[in-house]
Amino acid sequence: MRRVRAWLRGDERPPGPFRPEFWRSPLRGPWLTSVFGLVLLVGISIMALTGLLSYAAYNPRLPGNDITPERGLLGFYLFDWPTDPVWLYRLNQGVHVILGLTLVPVLLAKLWSVIPRLFSWPPARSPAQLLERASLLLLVGGAVFQFVTGILNIQLFYVFPFSFYPAHLYGAWIFLAALAAHVVLKLPRVITALRSRGFRQELRTGLRDTRPEPPDPDGLVPVAPAAPTMSRRGALAFVGGGSLTVFGLSVGQTLDGPLRGTALLAPHGRTYGPGPNDFQVNKTAASLGIGAAETGPGWRLALTGPRPVRLSRADLLALPSHTHRLPIACVEGWSTEQEWTGVRLADLARLAGAEDGTGVFVRSLQRGGVFSHASLSARQVADPRSMLALRVNGADLSLDHGFPARIIVPGAPGVHNTKWVRELDFRSFS
Ligand SMILES: Nc1nc2c(c(=O)[nH]1)N[C@H]1C(S)=C(S)[C@@H](COP(=O)(O)O)O[C@H]1N2
Ligand SMILES: [Mo]
């Protein structure tokens, strides 16, 4: 009892990880932590930029597109997402997802390198210190939360009890605020630490000459270091090798083509359909209960506008058709480029009597869920490559790829390429 009181007063530390002697790795120290921290800072800055752009790409100001309508001020930077270059969203999302995966080993290494700080005792000596530690909770918790929700999402493994989009968006802002404070607070120490040892020199230092860094005020350097079993260069190679492995086994799902087969960590398997339709499927028709009944000869496309029209697939095939190679790029990081043939959205708008400059609200046969509808902007409708696709790679669309008709818009997120379209409702959004 007296023991516990002494711990609580801070006169004595509880045993185990709360004692500095517990942490013995001779590699821990401000230099190594700063190297990992710097890599993360650069990487996470790119993650933040691509993440916020990814949100803008949804054109969330258009009706029905936003999964986080209560975003308030956080939408301050939104802009009308362009259709050119067509690879913009593909690149953005590929970088966001693949870089995120690649940074995982670095994040783990960084957390490992500072873990003694988690057990510093007493937990706080002053209100200011308490505040600092609370901000670290947001920082570490925020980082772990963003990486875990992101990775679970690309695995389509929705085990968390909340919706991914708002969680990942609001989580990002909380994490970025904590990160900004952390960087401002730590920058002077990082600079000193990085100057304390030459990077090249460290890469030339083998196990035999590996010594602990000099004692530091933060207590990262062990007071009772064990003999090294790995050099700093070995630790960097280990973490870097882990990152390279993750990168090498995932990048193929973004690059597509022959490299698709190398994406062993990609969650979606490898074959998807017959012949020309053999490319990645997001959700299959069967999984949504869409079958021959509603997609068969009785299917009609409704064009809603000043002059409503109903068209069969044969009617659509008789209209002027256009063919373009365009990507489907999913928010989950995979992408694929295919040759699509169909009718221009702008032609369909004119057919429905819509004025120039109208957008379109697209409805799918699929009922319910965020995929059952999407708004496309006036700019997207006006692009001559935006189409209601009927065929792909010279064959009819397969049911899984959206037969009888689907949307293909250059540069749009995959989720706006609505499959199994039943209605195009041309409207002015401004
Ligand atoms: N109706 C409907 N359209 C949809 C989807 C869906 O689940 N339902 N998935 C979207 C998403 S998230 C992507 S990435 C693309 C994938 O198209 P694909 O399955 O033909 O490759 O379709 C989009 N269109
Ligand atoms: Mo997607």
C-alpha cells in the first residue's frame, strides 16, 4: 500500500516498463526516431494532400454525392473536379493507397522507437505536460486510426461500427491538427538530432561499431543498453525492406496490365469475367440481387428533362456511338483502363431537351446504398468522352460490369461510374 502511494506521488516508479532499465535496445535514440519521423512527415503530407483531393473528386457539393454532409467548414477548399487529365484521380488514389501501405512499416518502427515515452512516470508533472501527453494520444491514436480504417476499407472489411467516409475524413483533420502541433514542438529537437550523426556515416557503420546515442532529455536512449544485435543501418534496411516488399506486392493493382498479377496483397482476386470483360469488378450483380429480370429485353432507360424519353438498349445502340480508352479508378486504389463504347451523355442530354450546362442525377437499378445514385457535374456531362457505355473492348458489357448500360466519365472516381443505369435525370445544379 505504501508502495502504491509512493508510485502515485511520483517518488517511485512502478515496476516493469515504467522503469527506464526495462528498455534496453541500444538503437533507440533521437537520431533514429528523427529519421523515421522525417520519412513519415514527408509521406503523411502526401497522404493528406491526396486524401483531401480524393474528397474533392467526389464533387461532394452536388446532391447525393456526399457521405459526410455535415462537413461544415472542412469543405472550404472544394472545387469542381476536372475531367482532364483523365488519369488524375487514378494517380491521386494510387499514390494515397499504395503510399499508405508502404508507410506502415515506417509507422510501426517510429512507434517502436518512442515506446518508452508511453510509460514515462509520473504521467504528468504539470498541467502543460498533461496537455502535451493528451495531444500525443490524439497523435498516436489518430495515426493508428487512419491507417487501420484505411486498410480495412481497401480490404472491404467493414468491421468498424461506423461509416468509413466520415470516420476517415474527420479522423484525418483531428490527426493532422495533432501532427501539426507535434511537428512544431519537436522540430528543433529533430534538427539537432539529425545533425548529431551523419546519415552516410551511419550507413557505413556495421554491427561491431554500433554504439548507443548519447543520453537525451526525452529518455529514448536506454540507461542500461544491451549489446547490439543489429546495426542502425541494419534497422533502416529492415524497415526499408519491409516497405519495399509491401510496395512491390501492391503497386500492380494501380498500374494494372501485366503487373496486375504481381499485386499479391490486392484484395480482389485475379479473374472477373469472360474474355473482354475480364477485369476487376467492384460489386457483382449477384451480390446485389440484380439479375436477368430487370436487365433483360424489358429494360428501358428513362431520360428525364424538359422532353422525357424512354429508350431500349436497341434504341441506344442505334444512336451515334463513340469509343474511348478510359480508366476506372476505385477509391480503394485499384485501377484499370479499358476501351469503352457508348453514347455521349451530352447527346442524351440534348435528346431529353436539357439546356447546355446541366448536370445529371444518375439512378441505378440497384436500390439503396451510396452506389445506387450519383450526381455528375455540368463539366462532366459536357466532356465529349463522358458516356453511357454499352460495350467494352468490343463486346457487350457483362452483367457484372453494368449491363445493359453504365456511366463512364473521364477522371471521375470509380464510384461515380454507376452500373445498371435506369434513369438519367438532367438537372441544373447551380
Ligand atoms: N450500381 C452500382 N454501380 C457501381 C458500383 C456499385 O456497387 N453499384 N460500384 C462502383 C465502384 S465503387 C467502382 S470502383 C466501379 C467499378 O466498376 P467495375 O465493377 O465494372 O470494375 O463501379 C461503380 N459503379
Ligand atoms: Mo470503387
